[in-house]
Amino acid sequence: MTRRRRRRARRTRRAQRRGWITLAVFAAAFVVALGVLHFRNRPQGLPWTPLDLGQPVGWFTGSKLAALDGDYPQCRMLLERAGVRFADLEPIHKGQCGYADAVRLDPGGARAIGFDPVKPGMACSVAAALSIWEWDVVQPAALRHFGSRVATFEHFGTYNCRPIAGSTHLSQHSYARAIDIAGFVLADGRRITVARDWRGQDQKAAFLREVRDGACGLFSTTLSPDYNVAHHDHLHLDEQPRGGWRACR
């Protein structure tokens, strides 16, 4: 190869490198721009933004909800800011069991949903997660699958001083950090239950799986009939302190 050809080859390679670098810079700028636009609409996708119950669910919503455990004033403020009606419950201390930050969610305000058979008391962090779950997961799924909103959550309770089934470890129910959802009643009267409809192949089964999957991004632990026979008739949803068990099954 002559000297002239070698110089020409070097210029060509340099031009190609500059082209690839320019392309990489434009691609990176495009990705950053997309990220800015995305997180402008979903600030909960960023770890440093404060939790806002009225914002769409983001990547870090679940961890921010878990961080509310032990920060009762902040949790109450977030519920009030979101328009959630609730009543503070007197603390309970029973050996290792009990709670100091429980609330009872009341209908009205930003929440149209009711509870059956009774309005349960639950840790404030659970109430916050349950509110977002209703707004961003349950109601949109119900409208897509049934064309009707959910009017009532059916449940098996929250606070219960007892160990986990088949274990000597206390359940999160022992601290009011868990709720067991048994089913849903739609505004038009139709009823969906975990016990009857989970194993089906229809819209009810699809709805139940969708709301289970949506709960996984909000609660520390979400357990369904897919986990074990002890959960054949309910969805177990709980919020645990940082470092606690995490599961979505």
C-alpha cells in the first residue's frame, strides 16, 4: 500500500470513529430526553423524590411506602394530603403484638370504596399502600375487565396476634401490618372472590391476577393461592420494615 493510500485509509477510519461517536452521543441524548419526559409524569420513579400518594406508581413507590413504617406523622400527612378519610386508633400492646400507628379507613373523600364485613384497622403504611392500590391498580383493572368500578373490598381482617401458619414466627398481622383480601363486589352487584375465581380462565381470574401483580409493586409481601394452600381464598398484602421479608407469589 502506498503512503497516499495509507493516509486515505487513516482518514477514513478517523471519520468512521467520529461518526460512531456522534451517533452514540445523539443516542445517549435521546435516551436522557425520554427519561426526563417519563419521570416528569412519573416522579415516583426516582429515588430522591418525596412520596406522593396521588402520583402514578413508579419504580420506587414500593420502597417509599415501606419507609413509612415508624414514621406515623409523615404517613398521616400523606393520607390527609391525598384526601383520604381516616380515624386514628388507640395503640394496642399485647406482649410482642400490637401497634402504635394504626388507622381505620373511612369511605368518602378521595376513597369511594367500602369494606365488608367491617372497616378494619391497619398500620398507616398499609393504609397508604392500599389507597394507591385501589386508585392505580384495582379500579382501572375493574373498568377494563368489567366496565364497572369496585364498590367493596371483602376481607378476612388485619390485626390478629398469631404466628404464621406452620411457623413459630409472628405474622405481620400481629402488628396490623397486613390485610387479607378475600374478594371484591362491583358497583353493579357482581362479586369476584379469590376462593371461587382464581383458578378460572375467564375475566374474573384475569382481574384477580392483574390486581395481585399490581400489589407486588406496592406492598412488601404479596401472597396468593399460587404461593400455598393456606392462601387459597385470599390475597395476603403486608408492609414490613426495611430489611423484612419481600415476596410476590
